[in-house]
Amino acid sequence: MVDKKLGGAGLRGQSAGETALCTVGKTGSGLTYRGYDIKDLAANAQFEEVAYLLLYGTLPTQTELDAYKTRLKGMRKLPEALKTVLEQIPSDAHPMDVMRTGCSMLGNLETEATDFSDQLDHIDRMLATFPGIVNYWYNFSHNGTRVETETDADSIAEQFLWTLHDKKPEPLHVEVMHASLILYAEHEFNASTFAGRVCASTLSDIHSVVTGAIGTLRGPLHGGANEAAMDMIQQWSSADEAEEAMLGMLARKEKIMGFGHAVYRESDPRNAIIKEWSKKLSEQVGDTHLYAVSERCEAVMWREKKLFCNADFFHASAYNFMGIPTKLFTPIFVCSRVSGWTAHAMEQRANNRIIRPSADYTGPETMEFVAISERG
Ligand SMILES: CC(=O)SCCNC(=O)CCNC(=O)[C@H](O)C(C)(C)COP(=O)(O)OP(=O)(O)OC[C@H]1O[C@@H](n2cnc3c(N)ncnc32)[C@H](O)[C@@H]1OP(=O)(O)O
Ligand SMILES: O=C([O-])CC(=O)C(=O)O
């Protein structure tokens, strides 16, 4: 991975526009949001501070943060028509599809003005409702209960866990969720953000931007990797078993989810942070093997392939230790990244030209048209 080639297919390494929101790998393995190092943000900030930074341009003062959190708290109620739709979605649906539908339905009920003058209201509403949307559906379809989304939770981090388990979560878990949401909030021109920016560049509405981005994040090569990593590591009951299985996967040239990155060359700075939280949670729950398995996977991938854990890998064990069902992992990513997606949409709108690149044609040269009756 150290000699990663930045070129060729996938627009790798090519600039596709400007942003003032984020740098990825500018200093090798660094990540900054509006100039602030991810390590400082994850260690010291709440997720709402980071969302405010991305959406409103500066870190909030204490008064601004308090007002912002109060505003978001007041926006958690789900419209009855949205609840009705969520209740129709079967329990075996993928929660990312639920998020996609939930976002789209919200856009039908609360449509953005065509001059975008209320864009921030809709963005804040999505931030406030997304945890409730996925967990309302989850609880209804899995437990037959209609969970209250207007909770007393102090933050989006707490709101996610509260609406999932229908009770006030423990402080350590809320702290981990803040860090996790901060780590996932923004990442320059990643696939889902780029999809969102393409949509925004057509002057489409903010719910279409986010719906498209959710569909793009869903895939296992992007946000879906945290779930795929969990499915993989939970098969193994010891580090030795994990190592043997991984060597087999590598020999068969299988992709190992949660490793590698399109931009970083040597490490993903988010990994060390979530890994530390995973370790702490592992000790808290008395885990006997999952963290050890994860660490061995990391060592084997580096030793064999010089591939490193990306943000997703240790998120898998961390979320698992907090009792979060695997299929809800990527929706948490949505609850966070909606801040980055929409900050990019606003940035695109503020200086817009439709995104429409060219293609290198590889099809046949001029063909003579043959009438349908004469085709063999
Ligand atoms: C939050 C996020 O979205 S982070 C990304 C989450 N996605 C994953 O974890 C999925 C697994 N990882 C991958 O598929 C890739 O590493 C990606 C999609 C993240 C990046 O893709 P690319 O930029 O095309 O990868 P890159 O050019 O570094 O690949 C170099 C080589 O390493 C291999 N490689 C890269 N990642 C992996 C992996 N996880 N497992 C096995 N081999 C891998 C590639 O197949 C390629 O081999 P080749 O030269 O023989 O074809
Ligand atoms: O930047 C990317 O390609 C993927 C990624 O890590 C992210 O979106 O967080």
C-alpha cells in the first residue's frame, strides 16, 4: 500500500473540484475538517460541534453549541406519515434501504424550497431525525414496539443509542458514539459525497442529494465495510483461527473488508482512535476474543500485504461491544456523514457548475443501421 498508485480508473488521484471542508492524506496520513486535526476534534469535541463547524463554518461558542443542540433536540419528532411508511418496511429489509426511503419520504413531506433559502433547516432536521428514523423502524419491525423519538437525549450520539434500546444509555457508550460520529462526519470527495455533489450540481433538492449519497455509502467497498468486517471477524473464536482463515482468503485473492484505502497510503488516522475505544469497550464487557481477533487481523494484513485498517475495521468490534446489531452499523455512518454530505452540497451550490465529465469511448466505430426485419 505504501507505493499506492494514484492514477488510472476510478478518477484516483485526480482533482474533481475544490473544497474548503476537508483534507485527506495531505500530510501522508492526516485528516482535517476546516483545518482542525481529526485527533483534536475526536478527543475534545462533541459531534454537534463538528456538525456546526462543517455546516456553519466555525467551531461554536458554548452559547452557540447549547442553542444548536436545543434546536436539534426540538426537531426529533417524526411525521405520522413517515412512521406509517416505516411500519410498512419488512424486518428483513436492509436498514440502509430504510434510511434511503426514510430520507426520501421526509423530502416528500417537507420539501426544500426551490431557491434553497431553507436548506439549513432541512439539513438540521435530517441530523435530528435520522437516528429516530432507523430505530423507529428497527424496533417496530423487530420488537413490535413504537419507540418514542422525542427523547430527553442530550445529543445525537445519545439519541441513537436511546432510540435503539429505548432507554438512557450509559455515559461511556455516549462518549464513544460522539467520537465515532466525529470520525465519520466528513472525508472530502469520497464516493458518497461525490455522488451527492453531482446531484447537488444539477440544482436538485437536498433530500435527493442525501438519498443518492445513502445509496452510494451502502456498498461494501465504502460504508458497508464495517458490517462486512463484523460478519467476518465474528466467525473466528481465536486469533490463531483468524490468522489461518485470513491467509486462506489472501491466497484466494479475496477482498478483506475494513482494510485499504483509496487515498491514504500508510494508515487511516481514524483507525488508531476507534481502535483505542474498541479496546476500552472490550475490557468493559470482558471480551475474551473479538478484540484479539481484530488485532491479529490488523497484524496479518500489514505483514502480508502492507494493507492497514481503515476507519471501518475497529468500528465493527466497538459497535458490537455496545450491543448495536451489525446491520445498524452503516446507518450510524449515515447519521454522521449527513453533516459532511450537506456541507458539500451547500459548498457546491454556492459556486456551482454542473458536474459532467467526459468519457474515453471504447465501443465500436461507425456501424451501419440494419432494419429489424433483416437482423440475424
Ligand atoms: C469509510 C470507507 O469507506 S473506507 C473504505 C471501506 N472499504 C473497504 O474496507 C473495502 C475493502 N477495501 C477495498 O476494497 C479497497 O482498499 C478500497 C475500495 C478501499 C480502495 O480501492 P483502491 O484504491 O482501488 O485500492 P488500491 O489501489 O489501494 O489497491 C491496491 C491493491 O491492493 C488490493 N487491495 C486493496 N484493498 C484490499 C483489501 N481490503 N483486501 C485485499 N486486497 C486489497 C487491491 O485489490 C489491489 O490489488 P491489485 O494491484 O492486485 O489489483
Ligand atoms: O474517502 C474515501 O474514499 C472513503 C472514506 O474513508 C470515507 O468516506 O470516510
